Amino acid sequence: MDAGAADIAATGLEAGANTDNAGNGGDNSPAALLQRAFEKALVSVATQVISDSQSDMDDAMSELDDG
């Protein structure tokens, strides 16, 4: 082993590195908050659309069974 080689596993993050970002939930900047709010709204709308579609499909299948 070369005594002059850096031990990469033992080195920390560079000084001043910002590890907080929207990906790990540590960023509370207005842009990150807006992005998270948009994502939550998008999931809510998608869930409602899927639920309505499933309900329509259940109704259609019920009509086929009845008639």
C-alpha cells in the first residue's frame, strides 16, 4: 500500500459542501417547498383520477354481469 495515497473512505466531505437538497428533504428554499407542494398535489390528482377510473370500470363490469 502506498503511504502517500489518500484514504478515500476516511476523507469527509469538502469544507463548505452543502448536503441539503430537495432530494433528501433538507432544503427549505422556496423553490424546494414549491416543488414538494406540486408533487403532493400531482399525486393527489393522480390518485383521484385512478379511483374514478376504477369506479367507472366497476360500474361497466357490473352492467355486463347484469345484462
